[in-house]
Amino acid sequence: MRKTLTTTGAALSLALVLAGCSGPGVDSVELEGDPAEGTAPSVSFETPMNVEEAGAKVLREGEGEELGEGDTILLQAALFKGSDGSSIGETYSQGAGQVLRVEEGLKESIPEMYDALVDAREGAIIAYSSPQTAGAAGDESTSVEVYEVVKKIPAGVEGEMEDVPKGLPEVTENEEGVPQIAKPEGKAPGKLVSEYLIEGDGEEVAEGDTVVANYVGVAWSDGKTFDSSYENGTPAAFALDNVIEGWQKGLVGKKTGSRVVLSVPVDQAYGTKKELGKDSTYPAGSLLFVVDVLAAVDTPEAPAAEPTGEPSAAPSGKAGGSGE
């Protein structure tokens, strides 16, 4: 679970860049070489870019699994200034990327991107520009967004659930297949518990991977759900280096396609109420999760920070840091 389970402020918002209708302008965008895996692509295009109608262009055909309507995909994105082609930002250095569902809502609101994605394959790179992005870079030009389809995400995990380990509350499924965790009773385990409820047959999660998962989390103290990707409607993508210790240790080595129960002690979660402070929105104490591990990919390496000679101002403590 990410230290904050909303999209990071540094990541590009798909809601910002995906809007419009179809036409000329984006046709001038060209891919500059073939980007190395995990690095943002470079593009060139006629400037200034001032499209009157939205449009999408496939810059690179993918060679992986074919996409279709209803699929969920993991994307990385880069944004370029329409006036001079300079980079505005990208998600690669943020680690996780973003999850998008190729569904009717996308078809109705952004038909150009829907049409480009529904016939694409993993590895495809697609450029998009719309009048709706005019002014986003501080001038009147329309920005150019470039998306890479990193991976097609399975719809869920398959198999019959095993019983939970002794001492943990019962886990069942509702009619939609969403895990339901009974209210915990007794004292929470003092050590991390990480066990399969359904063991998949995919690749094992490695340290530092980006994991795409559905999950539900409850507080051991009262059994109340404090977060659920099922309620949010879309699986979450997160780099393991940016999550609580209990997830880092509990998911490494687990196979994709699995359902895992995690009982996370307080010292590997967010901390105690005292440590978090009265204004914290993080859940305190020991926590319990059921996680469907849908996919795992290498996390792009963030560029090395240039030394400034200034001391770090980052706060210390389990709940400190950027919260991303």
C-alpha cells in the first residue's frame, strides 16, 4: 500500500490530459529514437502546437499482448510544451505509473485515445493533443501528451481460497468476488504474517518492483475498512520502495496472480496514535490486508539528485517522507 493511496501530486493527471474530439495537429509528432525500457520517450513536432481538434497518433506499435475493450492497463506518461517542445514532466521518474481502464467511459469522453488503445499492444507509444490543454504550460499552445502502454493487467485472481492462518480473522468473498474481512478478535500478531489465500502461478515479486494490485485494508483494533481499491473502482499501482515496511517484506517473493493476507504489526505499518499525531489521516496500530497481486514490473529508476551542499530537510519517522 502506498504511503498515500491517492495519485501523487507529481504524477501527471489523466483527467487533465484526456479530453476532446479528433483532427489534425498531432500528426507532426515523431518519436526520436527508441527509448530504453523504463525511460521517458523523446519526441519532436512542429511548433507552436495549437490544435483546434483533439487527435491521437501511434508513434510505436507494441509487440506484447493485444488490448481490447474492458481491459485494464498500466501506463507511463510524458508531457511536452506545445510552444517549443520542451519537457513539462513525466511519470517514469515517479516510479509507479498510472492505471487506466479501456472502457465505455473513456470511449465517450476521449474517443481518440480509446480508438488508439483498443487496438494497441503492450509496448505501444501513443501521442495525444487537445484544445483542452491550451494554457496548461503557461502559454496559449496546446500540450502534447505521450503515453506508453507498459502492461495489460489481469482482471483478477482465480482459484479457491484457502483458510486463513490460525489467529487471523476469517476472509470470505461477496457476490462480486471482493474480499470481506471479519472483525479481528484478540491480540494482533507481534510479527508480520504473509500467507497465500490463493497461490497464483505468475512471476515472483522482486524487491523494488512496481506492483499492480487490488486490496482491502482494515484496522486490527476495530475491523473498520480504512482503504479499498475495490471501492475506488481501479487497481492501484505502487513502487514497493514507497510503501510501508509490512508491504515491502510481505509481498516480495509472492507470485503474481495470488491473493495474499497480510497482518502488519504497528512497527511495520504507519505507527501508533502518538507517533502519528492527532491530525494524521493514516490508520494507527496493527493492520490487516487482503491483497490480490495482479502484476509486477520493474520500477523505472529515478534520476540521481544533483548534490546541493544543503542538509536534507526530510522528516524522520515511519510516517514521514513525501507520503507518495
